[in-house]
Amino acid sequence: CSSKYVLSQIHPMWQQPIAVPGGHCQSPIDIVVRKSVFDSALKPLATDYDPETCQQIWNNGYSFLVEYDDSADKSTLKGGPLQDQFRLCQFHFHWGESNAWGSEHTVDRRLFPAELHLVHWNSDKYSLFEEAVSGDNGLAVIGVFLKVGKRHEGLQKLVDALPAIRHKGSVVEFTRFDPACLLPSNTEDYWTYHGSLTTPPLTESVTWIVMKQHIEVSHDQLAVFRSLLFTSAEEEVQKSMVNNFRVQQPLCGRTVRSSFT
Ligand SMILES: NS(O)(O)c1ccc(OCc2cn(-c3ccccc3)nn2)cc1
Ligand SMILES: [Zn+2]
């Protein structure tokens, strides 16, 4: 794209907190560790992902998504704070233009350079993701913080696919990827609270599960995320896909529970 120039300006959607009428359970939030409440009833996460259900990777103009076949209970999440069984439908990331910021959630105001979201919907209550998006107890999203350090071998297959989906709307086949490789080794320690999607429709249908342990990726791997574009190939001005995180939202009296002391 030599003739076009690339900007890393703030994408309109992320500029100001979108007011959601009556939204008192919005996400993301700052997790204040000393105010979280230990709940001994919280179980370890029970993920059972089938890499064969991995289908495609695409740039939706907000992030890049790896999408899974969720037409059957093949890649599931149970346990943790959940009473029902949830199906994995996609995972994506949020990141900054520099390593100094990029995550959506923070821990005692600490920012991470990026955050992974594994999105699941309640297949005991709903028959489609689209129904669960605006339904009670509809979604469960696992958040994993990324830190810059050693190269993440499992992530590299995904990083290698990104140049093919540089522009908004690009889709390529992406198969046999096991998202379990992106989870930290410790899946017992997490915070959980009731919140919302962090992009439109911002519905308050999400049980958030934010892992205490981060994963490490290399500086170069994260730099490839920043080579993606918010814009489609036809647009005159190309904008770097960076800072695709939402501003933090008020807790509004909600309790954040922890599965560890
Ligand atoms: N960042 S996050 O993990 O909080 C997160 C996770 C999932 C999201 O999906 C939005 C969405 C809604 N729909 C939809 C399509 C058809 C009908 C109804 C809804 N499709 N995608 C947004 C943010
Ligand atoms: Zn997200």
C-alpha cells in the first residue's frame, strides 16, 4: 500500500465511552485485588477444545477473530463460576500501539500490552450465539493478559496468518488450532464478575473470567498484530489496527470474586 499512508490515530469507535442506556454492568473494569472476595465454591476452569472445530481467521475491522464451528458441543467450557455448559465460538485480542498499554481489564490499575478473549455461549439455554448475546447468562468470556517476553510457539501459526488478513473484511481458512495453548498453565486462579461485551452491542450478558496468570509473547509477535488495519483495501486512508480497547467502566457496586486467596 505504498501510495496510501498509514495512520495510528484513535479509531472513532474507541474514542469515547459509548453511553449504554441503564448500563450498570459494563466492561471492562479495573480489578482492585484487595476488594475482590474469595469464593471457595469457585472451581477450576474445565475447557475441552477440539482443534478440528477451528474454521477461519478474519479481520472484522475491530480485531482479528479465529472462529470455531459451534454447531455442536465439541469445544466447550464448564466449571469455574459457571453452572451451565458453554460453547467456544471465537477468540480475538485487544492491543495498544505500544507495549505500555493495550489490555481492556487492568489489575490494580496495571495495564498489559494486550488481552486475549475466548468467547463462549450458553448452549444449555440457547441454540445460537446470536440469541445468547442478548440473553440472561448468555455468554462466558475468558480474559488472558499478554506480557512481552519470550516467543509463544503456539501463537506463531496465528501470527503467520495475519498478513493475509491485513484489511477489514479479509477472511482466510484457518484449521487445527488448539486455543488451549493460549491459556496460562494455571487455570485455577481467576477473578470473575458480571459484565458486558466491550464492543457493540455492549449487552450485559457476560460472565467474565479473567485469569490471574498471564501468557508471554515476543515483541515481534505483538508487532505483527499492529500491522493489521482497521480499514478495507478500498479506503483511501489506511489506519493501523491499534488501541482497539474500550475505556474502563464504573463498577457500580458489583463484586469481583476470586478463586484464590
Ligand atoms: N470484546 S468482547 O469479548 O467483550 C466481545 C465478544 C463478542 C462480541 O460479539 C459482538 C457480536 C454480536 N453479534 C451479533 C450478530 C448477529 C446478531 C446479534 C449479535 N455478532 N458479534 C463483541 C465483543
Ligand atoms: Zn474482546
